[in-house]
Amino acid sequence: MNWTWFHKLGSPKWFYEIGGRWLPWFGWAAAILLLVGTVWGLAFAPQDYQQGNSFRIIYIHVPAAFLAQSIYVMLAAAGLVGLVWKMKLADVALQQAAPIGAWMSFIALLTGAVWGKPTWGAWWVWDARLTSMLILLFLYFGIIALGQAISNRDSAAKACAVLAIVGVVNIPIIKYSVEWWNTLHQPATFKITEKPAMPAEMWLPLLVMVLGFYCFFAAVLIMRMRLEVLRREARASWAKAEVRALVEKHA
Amino acid sequence: MSNVFALLFRREARLLCRRPAELANPLVFFAIVIALFPLAVGPESQLLQSISPGLVWVAALLAVLLSLDGLFRSDFEDGSLEQWVVSPHPLALLVLAKVLAHWVFSGLALVLLAPLLGLMLGLPASTLPVLLLSLLLGTPVLSLLGAVGAALTVGLKRGGLLLALLILPLYIPVLILGSGALQAALQGLPAAGHLLWLASLTALSVTLTPFAIAAGLTISVGE
Amino acid sequence: MSSPFLEAVSLSCERDWRLLFEKLDLSLLPGQMLQVAGPNGSGKTSLLRLLAGLMQPTAGEVRLSGRPLREQRAELARNLLWIGHAAGIKGLLTAEENLAWLCALHRPASREAIWQALAAVGLRGFEDVPCHTLSAGQQRRVALARLYLEAPPLWILDEPFTALDRHGVAQLEAHLSAHCTGGGMVVLTTHHSLTERPAGYHELDLGQRAA
Amino acid sequence: MSFSSFSDFFAMGNHGLYVWTAYGVSLAVLGLNLALPLVARRRYLQDEARRLRREENK
């Protein structure tokens, strides 16, 4: 098998160029999808027969929660690639994606809490999903804190990778134990995000929003990674030329 | 290879025994935290009994975490870890011996102290076997997971708080299962299910975490 | 042509955004001694740690018998004796216990052999004294006693002469030189200039490279 | 369109406060995520420009 493409993928210069080319696509896709999804979800989707209009929060809560979980898995995958193949770009991806993941869990938690008020009558309920999301946020904090605490850049990336992998093995265990704990303590209450057979007018905008969130993540991640690559490669001639060109353009 | 395991275990045991104060500190911490609660929530035995499963477990969890902060620090500072890394033996095996020795001397003592504190909180004697067994199965998981964090933070000047931040979220399943077992026993329900789950977590962590600990130490040593 | 036992190819090392050295080549054949010199912070210890496989280079690679180090971990572990700045001596254990464990990590040594090694570094009668009661020089001698036990061919020593008295320095120099003459290899850092040099002695000055 | 008028749309059937808070805060967070790398990039380029000027003056 030919692995050159894989190693090319690890080349910072290659990523910088390709990323620059992809960025507008992801950016525009995110903007359009988010706009369409929001308008559709807020104004056109039918209201829920039980929850009324508060259910419209689903169009940000669920995509953010999805994304927060996927990003954590992505961190672990990037960590594995970084540890096994010593790919520097994977290290960059890991450290740049973690804050975005933390913000996404924050959005999911906050919208969950706001949604909980009209649904359960309390700002915070120890619902299994919300609790798992809170724990996920703590896991993100751990990775970010560890990355900040270790001054050596390569060691920080490797340490975060190990932590992310340990975390990702733990996530299913945490999820199941929390769900099980929840059923034990408050038997089968009304679950906000599990709708039996949602009609298409309801889930189509949801799908659009999920896609929009993923595109948004891709765009922001590429932006952050390109900057970080430029910083790390500051000694390489292509990076010097690029910085010089950018500086002249802005001046 | 198993020879080195036994030798390291003996050496760690000897080291721990020559510093008895450090062994006692987590135990005293455990007892003090438990004693704080009746002072904070009031001495009504009904209330104390109902919260005691969670209380004993949270206190045990914090005590284990506290004792782990320095797990690898002295080995890191005096160069022992470098010797482990350059040795022909798998690092995962060496760290397993180290963590096992640490658990036998601090975790086990914690487990043995717990029934006494349980009685003080008003746990009926019939639940004490479950308390003992749940801690016996759960504390090795706490030690092993905590050792991953200790390995990752060993090179940092002030790793204690960071260690807690990294590791406490990972402790949640053990906390849920352990206190769940005790709660079930308190309500007269069978606790075998919880204990079996705890046992499988123990088996899982004994097999997997040594590799993560070894990876963490290699990273910290290579910094 | 057979490849050298240990070699570094175009090695670069970066620490905290600072380039310590780059494109460094070196090779070591049996019987050779390499003294790494240079001012503080020039990367002497880092170079030694790279050669011992404790650290990963930023670029380039270390090779053992012509093959990359990461494929040769077991081979390196069998052939390497590493004594770092901190030598792995536990203050709470006695000199004998310390040595017995450090040997057991590589090749177990008998009690008699350990006592002989301790006697060779002038610590006869200190075998069962906890190391924290020994002076810094004596503790260093405990670590160096490993060199007098049945030892692997490649020694990598970071500042082995620290805290030793004049007699200890002379004795160690002679011992290192004898090891090289017998076909062993030594890589070391030190600030003083060696008076006794084996035939295969050469020096690498990291300070001059940077300038 | 599931609302008959704009005021209906803003009221969200008595849940307006919750829905608009959730959307508003989320929009702010997304905006922040977008702004942070942009600001960081501008700052980095400014730093580099300063450094380049320094080097030219030398």
C-alpha cells in the first residue's frame, strides 16, 4: 500500500495550503446551513404538541451535544495518530480542537438548562444526558489544563493524547453508569431529546443544523490550526515567506 | 521478568514502610473528612445513615487521590524513572508492581478503616461486608486511574490540583457503582450486580491502565 | 562496511522554542570515548538523553548498529548503562539495596559482587547504611559502583565527576579509560578536562557548533 | 410558517424568553469561537510585522 499521501497529510506546509483552500468552502457552507436551519427551525417547523415552542431549542442543543461528543472522539483519534505515527499535525489538531469542544459542551449544557426551565420547572435537573454532558465538559477542562500546564510543546501534546485516549475509553462507561444511576434515582421521567418518531418537518431542520455545526467546527478548526502551524514552522522558509506576504498585505 | 516484578514490589514496600507518616496521612484525611459531615449537616442518625454511602465513597475517593499525588514524584526527581525506562523490562509491568505496592499499603488500609467510620455514621452492621467488598474492588481502580494522572503530571511543579482535575471525572463510574452497592445493601436489596460491575471495572483497569501509565511516564521522563 | 555501534544522523533538538543544536552527526565505535563539552544550556544533557532513548529528537535520528533506535529498544536496553544527573539512588535504602535493585533491572548481581563493587569505590563498611546519611560524593560513588559490576558495553554518563574528590576523579578516569581499551564505549559530559584519555578519545563541543 | 404574526414569533407561545436566550447565547458563543482565532491571527501578524521592521532597521 502506498502511504505517501498519509505522510503528506502530516506535512505542515501541505496542510497550510490545502486548509487555506478549503476554509472558504467550509465557512460559507456553515454560514448558509446555520442560517437556513435556524430560520427553518425557529419559524417554519411545527410546534411540539407537548412542549410548545420551547422545543425549538433542540435545533442548537442537539447539534452542539453531538459535536461535543464527536470532537472528544476526534481528540482521541488525533492523539492516537500523533502517538503512533508521530505526526505533528495531529498534535496541532488535538490541542486546537479541545477548546472548541469545550465551548460546544458549554452550549449544550446551557441550552439544556434553559430548556429545562419550561419543561421541568427547574434550571438544572440531574438528567442523565445533561449530567454526562457536564462530565464531558470536565474532561475537556482536564485536557486543556494539562496542555497549558506542560511547557514543552511536544510533551504537552503527547500527554494530552494519552489523557484523551484514556478518556475516550472511559466515556461509554461513564455514560452507561450515569444513565443507570439516573434510572435508579428518578425512574423514567419525561426525556427531552428522545422523541418517538419525529415528523420530517421537525427533523429535517435538525439535520441541517447538525451539518451546519460540523461545517462550523471544520472552519474554525482549520483557522486555528493554520495559525498554529504558521507559529510552529516560523523557522521554515515557506512560513517566513508566508508571514512576510501576509504582513505586507495587511500593512 | 516476574522476578523483577516481585523485587520491585518488595523494594516499594520497604520504602513505604520506612516512611510510615506518609502512609498514615491519607487515612487520617479520610477519617477527618468523614468526621466533618456530622458537624456540617447535623447529628441526626437518620439523615447521616441515608447519606453515608455516598459520603464514605467520596471521602475514600479523595483520600486515594491525595495519596497518589506523590506516587511517582520521588522516583522522577531521583532519576529512578529514567532507570526504569532504559531497562529491558516492560515499563507497564514495573508500574503495575509500583501501583500494586502502593495500593496494598495505602488502599488496603483505607478499606480496613472504612467499616469503623461506617459504624460511626450509623451504617447497620449487616451492610459492612458490602462496604468492605465494594471498597476492596473499587480502590484498585481508583489507584490505577489516579496513577495515569500522576504519571502525566509528575514533571510539573504543582501537579496536585491538576491531578484532581484530570482524574476526578474518570472516577465517576466507580463512585456510582460503589455507593450504589452500599445504597442497595442499606435498603435490603441485593448488591451483587453492582459488585460484579465493579469487579469487571477492576479487571479492565488492571489490564489497560498500566500501558497508559507507562506511556505517561515515558512522556514525563522525555520532557 | 559495518555501521558504527551508535550513531546520530542530522540530529536536531529543540527545547521550549529554543534550538539547542541542529544537523548534528556523530558516531561511536567500540573502544571510543566521546566527551560532550559546551557551556551551560548548550544541550549536553539533552544530547545524552537523546542517545539513551529517553527523549525524542525534533528531527534526525539515532541509530544503533545501523538501525533506528525505536526499533532497537530491547537491543539498546541490553547494551546500555545510563547514569543521569540524578542517578536513581533512594535515600531511604541502603547502598547495597540500591545497587541490588539497579542491577536487577539489567542483570542481577550477587551480594558478594555488590560488596566488591562498593569496596572498589571506597565504600567498604557503608554497605548497610541508608544513603541519605552519606555525603553527596559518597552517594555519587554508590551510583558509580555500578560501573564496577558486570557492566554492558555502552556507558552514557551525565556529569559523572560531580561531587567526587580528587582521588575519586582520578580513579574514575582510569576506570573509564580501561573500559574503552577493553572494547567498551563511553559517552560523557563533564566540565573538567580529562587527564587520562584512551586511544579512541574524541570531543564534541556543542558551544562551538552554535557559535 | 407556523406563526401568524411577528409578535407571535417573538413570543414563542410564552416560551420566548427561553428560546431567545438559548439562541442568543449560542450565537454569542459561536461568534466568540470565530473571533478568537481571527484576533489571535491579527495579533500574531502585528507582532511579526514589528519584528520584521526591527530586523530591517538593524
